[in-house]
Amino acid sequence: MYQQIKGLILHSLQHGEWKPGEVIPSEMDLAARFRVSQGTVRKAIDELAADNLLMRRQGKGTFVATHAERQVQYRFLKLMPDVGDAREEGPAQRTILECKRSRAPVEIARALQLRTGDPVIQARRILSFAGVPTILEDIWLPGQAFKGLTAEQMAEYQGPTYAMFELDYGVRMVRAEEKIRAIAPDEEQANLLLVPVGTPLLSVERLAYTYNDVPMELRRALYRTDTHHYHNSLS
Amino acid sequence: MYQQIKGLILHSLQHGEWKPGEVIPSEMDLAARFRVSQGTVRKAIDELAADNLLMRRQGKGTFVATHAERQVQYRFLKLMPDVGDAREEGPAQRTILECKRSRAPVEIARALQLRTGDPVIQARRILSFAGVPTILEDIWLPGQAFKGLTAEQMAEYQGPTYAMFELDYGVRMVRAEEKIRAIAPDEEQANLLLVPVGTPLLSVERLAYTYNDVPMELRRALYRTDTHHYHNSLS
DNA sequence: GAGTGGTCTAGACCACGCG
DNA sequence: GCGTGGTCTAGACCACTCA
């Protein structure tokens, strides 16, 4: 039964009944609405909180998770400085190189579950830490959901790109899968990251999903790993 | 209170009261032992199961997690074939190149929380898939806990190395942290993996911990990523 | 059919945040 | 002081496993 309740809450999240950052009704209210006991609602919320879809705060309520919060900002970025920690390093400087409407090549279309040739937004940018260009990213977004996204918008928005997606397009990224390889950059890539052509780089291909396992973003990035590393916790 | 119960159960796990793969007492029994209700024990076990320290099986009981089980075998190995899946590929073929007693260099000692010069076991091996050498691993283990480990032992044991550690040395790896970089191999490394010297490889440095966050293994591996990739799920 | 974990309930009290 | 989530309890019943 709590799985059903979970489904109902999920449905409300998907349909924007409660927006990212907002409180959802109290456990008692939801229990009344769904005609179950508080404990059942609690278990449903527990699992949604474990999946990072909701955030509980004692004394205040349960909130729809958002990429805009300080604590969980850059949740999907696993690149860490070799010395010090990510907080003191602060957010990256962003340089948008390009942001254009185009048509999905086969590969991209398949990943985003579109048809080949469907409209997509394609963006390329560089993230720098302490002035050193460290990440080169190519981003593909389904054109339909992100109609009107411009380079200016990507440049202007302070904070995580995923937070901007929530605010301006109502698209919340919920989870992602990454495939990581070591590759040698081509000349253009090497020039953009200011490294010699032979330098090994981390290739990180990320497919990010919104609710219901719908893929909404494909991101292909190259990470310099001379002063940073990709950090992963296994358990 | 359930945190205290969790601590007590953890203590029993650490001290080997229940060994990997065994059942622990039922929730009712533990509730009686600790003088709390079943629900409190349940919550403690829930969290331990979420941390992969315990495994629940409905109708049978709660078991101490182990690396020997089919389902969770190679839990810490995130390298996946680009096509097909890891199960059909089967386990890797192992070639032990070396396994010797030595003294911990500064770096290794710091990672394993030993003193420089303390005895360590050092092993080097190659893992191959479909006959292709794909992983070159250097493993460092504290000499005290792994006294007597030999190359033969590493070669003979069928199944995950971590399962062998549990069985023969009573050391259970509970979680791990990995730092990933892209590097170019030196000549020796390149020869062992049968790749040209310039080939970018994934460098994966893993520190594996047993109970209580005690580091028990440092592993430095190079992964070929021409037919495989490192897979990571973010949420 | 006995024993295990899994779920649901209802009620009580606690800890926290905030007006 | 009220409302929120957090915890603990006790009892009931269900689903699964295995002798």
C-alpha cells in the first residue's frame, strides 16, 4: 500500500502540484487525503527521500528536492580538487561557447528517446577552476521541452544549470547514469582546455533523467585530471 | 534508541559473533535481547541493510552480507563491457604477477593508517576479459591482518578476492572510495596491458574499508577503456 | 504449520522551528 | 505554544520458506 501512496505522491510531483523547493502537505494531511495511517505515508516519504526526490526537515516539513539548494548543489558533479575541498574552491567560472538549435543525429536521438532529426538544443561550454579551464562540456537537450533556451540565459543564470532548468522549464533532473573512459582529445578539444594534444582526459558521458525515467539531457564532457579527480563512493 | 541498537549489532558483526553469510537472530529475538520492541530492531536493521552490511530475505531471516554471493559479486567493480552485460561476460581471468611481503612507503602507509616501513603485502595482477588483458592492479594490504597471503592463494581461489579475504582472514570490506583519473601508462604498464605507450588509461585508486572506517586495502588499477567503460549511477 | 521478515495501524511522546 | 517530522510501542495480519 505504501508503494501505491508513493506512486500517488510521485504523480503529484510530476504534475507540478508541488514545485521544487516548496513544502508538501504534512504527513497527517496526506494520510487523511489518501485514507491511510500516518505510518504508511511516512514509509512512502522515507523512500522518496532516500531517492533524493524529497527532503525532510524536522520541525519544518517535507520539501520537494531542488538543485538550487546550497547543500546539494552540483550533486551530479563528481570532480573534486586533489587538495582542499569543493566548497572552498567555490563554483566554476563558465564560458558558453555555443548554444544553438539543431537536429538530433542518430546517436543523440536514441539516447534521448527522440527520432533522428527531431529538434534539439546543443550547447558547448567550458568550466574553469581558479582560471584554469578544466571541463569541456557538450550538452544536448530535447528541443520541445527547452524551447527558447539561449546562450545568454545559460551565461546569466547564477548557480547550477540544473536549477535553471527547474526554474525556467519545469524540468527536474532526478538521477543520471555516467559512462567514463580515458581518451586523447582531438586538436580542437585540446586547444580549448589548454593542454597538449596527447594529454589523457576523462571522458564522462552523462544521461540525466527526470521523473519516470524519461531521459532529458545528454552531456558529453572532458575532464582534465591533473589537479582534480573524479570521486566515487562505493558501498 | 535504534541508533544504539544499530551500534550493538554493528559491534557483534565486527567481533565475528555472526560471520559473513550466516543468519543473525530474528527480529523478535534481538528485540528480547536488547529489551526493545520489534519495530526498533527493525529500524536498526533497515539502516544496516541499506548500508549493505546485512541482507534481508523474507521468510528466511536476516543475513550478514558477503562478497561471495552471486547477486552482489564484484560489487565494487564498476567496469562494464560496452556491449552486453557483465553477467554474460562472466568473471575475469586472473594472472597473478607478483605477491610479496614488503615495507610500506610513506604514501601507502598514510593511506592504510600504518607507519612508514610497517610490513605490507603487495600484489600485482592482471584481469582479462575474453583473453584481452584489461585491468592491471597493484594491491597493498596491511601485513599484520593478511599474514601469510601468497600468490598461489590468490590464484587458486575461485570467485571474488574480497570473498577470499572474508573466508581466510576474517576481513570484510564494507565500503570503498575511488579516485579516478586519466593517465598515460609507462612502458611496463603498457606492455602488460598490450597497448601502445601513448594510450590513455583510466587510473582508479581505491581505498577499501572494513567496519568502523578502518582502511584495509589500497588498490591502484589501470583500466583499458577501449571495449569497457566505468559505469556510475548518480542520484 | 511454525517461524521469518514485511506491512499497516493507532496512539503516545520527543525534538525542533518559529511566531 | 503549536505544528512539523522523528521515535517507540504493541498488536494484528500478510507473504514467504521450509520441514
